[in-house]
Amino acid sequence: MSDEMSVEARNKSGNYFKEGYNCAEAVFLTFRELLAPEIDPALVKLMTGFGGGVGQSGCMCGALSGAIVALNMIKGRTSNLESREEAYQYAKEFSERFVEKYSVTCCRALNPYPFETKEHLTNCLKITGNTSKMLMEFIEEKGLV
């Protein structure tokens, strides 16, 4: 993977957002398109309720949620007999990087504008694109692809 792919991820995620996908959906769809096309596209349904910080409640950022789900598609478990530690570690580490960049994970703190206003959409577009870029960089750094 290259810097070019990270930038492509940022742009694709932004385009998905502009097309009407929410932040979580956009990050997940970008991950799927660039790194995991074998994933059923219908799984984007799992992401819908995470938009707006979980159903527009303003809690955990949907873009961050989308990134964590993408990481789980790589390192999550399918049986309770499998360890969850590796998935937890990657989720924690990526969340910490998100906080390094944005200081918080809470949607309402990241984006204090009323939902669906121009200001809100512009800010969310940037966060969504940057989160996809960060995800691709993280995946490459950790050797997950």
C-alpha cells in the first residue's frame, strides 16, 4: 500500500459521503472497495445506525465506528473459543490515534454544528475522509494486508 492509496481512501470515503452515505457507511465501503472486495456489500447495513454518533445521538463518531468494524473484519473472531485480545488491541490503538488527531471520539464534540447543516456536513466530510486515510495507514503499518 502506498501514500497514494491512503489519499485514494480519503477521496473515496468523501465521495461516498457526498453521495449520501453516512460517515460509518462511507468508511466501511471504502475499506471494502480497496482492501476487501470479497465482503458482501450488503454488510454496509450494519453501519447505518452508527451515523451521527450512533443514530444522531452525538456519541461515538460514526467514522471511527466504521473504522473499528473494518479492523474487526480483519482481526475479529467468529467463535467464542477464539481470543479477542488482538482485535481489542487494534481497536484500542486505532481509537487512541483518532484521539491524538481529534482529542475526542464524541461526535457532538467533534462536530458541534446542527445535523444536516452545511457546516455539519462539511466538517463530517473532512473527518470521514481523514479517518479512512488513517485507517489505511494503520492497516499498512500493522501489516494487516
